[in-house]
Amino acid sequence: MLTCQPCGIKSIPTSAEVNDRWGNGGSGIGAGSKAIQSALGEYFERRHFYMEVMPDQQGPLGYSLTPEEKISFAVALSQTSEKAHQPEKIEEHTFNLSEVYRSDDFSSCHIPTACISLSSHKIESDNLLYPQRDTCGCSFHWDPTTAIFGSLKEKLERQFLAKFWLTKRCNKIISPTDTVNMLRKSNSCALYKHLLRAGESTIIDISDANFPGSCILTVYGNHKKGRHVNYCAGMAYAASVEEAIEKSINELWQTYRFIDVFTATDSAHSDIDDPYLKYFLNCNNYTTYRTITTTLIQPPPQPSKSFEFNEQGLLAALDNQHIKGFIYLKPMTINNSTCYASKYISPDLFLHMNNSANINLRNKYSEKFLNEIYEDRKKFMVPFP
């Protein structure tokens, strides 16, 4: 079912939603048909990772992984497990496995299906070792290279977000004047001005200097009681800061629209199944906005190397930090056309985004800022949908 939600003001982008009878959904935002295209892409992505990922084999971590890869997964899963397990014990566990490709040479191997699938269908025996699942690193596109690039961007922007939340550090806060100047030729400029008139909006640069491109987190706050939306957020990782700001504002509007309609229709939080979305709705207050905008500005150091903002550049940047990963790429057929679902998985990064529970907090990416993490931030998941 496709639902289009055009706005009454031409300067605000259109929203679209796609849902099916099994509860899979996708939403999109943009001008013209772009909203529908985005919603369909997100729908097919969610449908695949919730319902269509199946194990190929069963076996221990060492079924087709090298000793180093096996140890990396075992250490990560010993942290995500519901019960305390030593890595050696996890290495002996019989996992449901799915085929992936090593990101350095694209050779085939198998990793736990639980690290790919968003449901527990046919992998119930692995739930205790990896109970938290989310869309971190998932992507869908008609072109396989673009799908892989999308999964890499999605994975990395979530790493930057986790680092920002746990350390309270960002590169800079971009002023409204500078934002308007950068958006002057963008369709998002009018939307940004509307948000400023309605409440408060803060543009936060959370980029990582070790990677190309810019990552922007945009948050909105409103202290007035009776408003449907007191806090919401949007984020984007793109080649330039201007493009990242534009996309993050559009994503913020997507969440704004959802909270507004959800509240206006007196919907119950109990109707929401997704734990991330339910938590995000509970964060709909001005205090959350004040919390997330109270940050320490720490300009990034000059990177030792520069990389292109494409799939090869992101993979090279990961390899430069000795972060090893795996690419899940599954072709599908829709209306006689081939499309691809992709997911990037690495035990050297945060495997999922719930930093408050069952997360591999210690990994190669976090080792550089582990001593900068605030203990109180470990108790609460980052307020992001």
C-alpha cells in the first residue's frame, strides 16, 4: 500500500509511505517522485532483511573464517551476548551461517546470519549471543555497486553518531546564517527557515576526519507545551557539508511528520513494535534537545591520508585503520528487473546502535576514544530513530 502525503505548502517536501500486511514499511521524502522512490527503496530493504535472509550453512565461526576473523567475531559476540561467555566458548557454538564477501578481496566466506537478518526466523538458537538487531549498514538499490556504497555510508554514519553520543564531542556547530548561505540553492532552504521560525534547530558536524565526506546531525527542539513535536532529528553522510546538511534536514522532516501525525491521531506507543522507534517517541521532549546539543566542540586533527568519497574510498579508509569487514550482497528480482540488498558487517565496528545494551563497546574503531566515553551515556541509547 502506497500512501502519499503532500504538504499544503509548496516549499515543504512531499512525504510517502509504503506498507504491507506483514508490517514491513518504508518512508521517503523529497520533491516530485523522489519521495515515492525513496519510500519504495526503504520498503524493499526492510522487507528483505526482516523476511528474506536465510542461512546457507550451519557450523562454528571457523567454518570458513580465518583464525583472526574467527577471534574478532568471538570477542564481539562475547560482548553482545545476553549471558557472559568467554570468546573461546563462543567459537565452539554452532551458528546458522550466511554467505558474504570479504571487503578487502571479495572472497567468499560465511558469517552468523544473526548479524545480517533483522528477525530471528530460523536462527533462534543464536538469539542469546546476538539479541539486538537494527538496520545499521543496510541498503537497497537497482545497481550492486550503489547498494554496497549505500551500506557502507549507512554503517559509517551510525558509527560517527555513536561516537558523538558516547563522547559528547563534535567538530563544530554550524550557525543558522552559515546554514542558510549553504542551502541558498537547495530545496531544503525554505524548510529549514520554517523549522527556525517554529522552534530551534541545531546543525552539528559529527564527521570523522579519518574518512572522506561530511556527516551532519540536525536536531529540532521546541520548549512550548502542547506542541506535538518537542524533539526530532535527522542525519546524513555525504560528499560535501552542503549536501549532508540538505539531506539531514529532509530526514529530520521525515521524523517530524511521523511524530506530528502519531501524536495528532492519539496513537498509542504500545502500537509500535520497533524498539528504536518506541524509544525515540519517548524522547520527544525539549530536555532531549538540550541534552544532545550540550556538546564539547573538538576540531578534528588533520588526516594522514585523503580518500575519495565512493565505495572504493570508504573501503580504503577502513583498511587504513585495519578495520576488516564483510559485505552481504543478495540479488533479487522485482517486476522482471534485478535489484540488490546489501549490508556491511564488521566486528571491528559497533555491530548495532543500542549502546545501552548488548553492544560490542570495545572494538578497533572505539579504541581511540574509549577513555573519552562518559559512563552516563552508556546507560541511555542515542535518541535517534
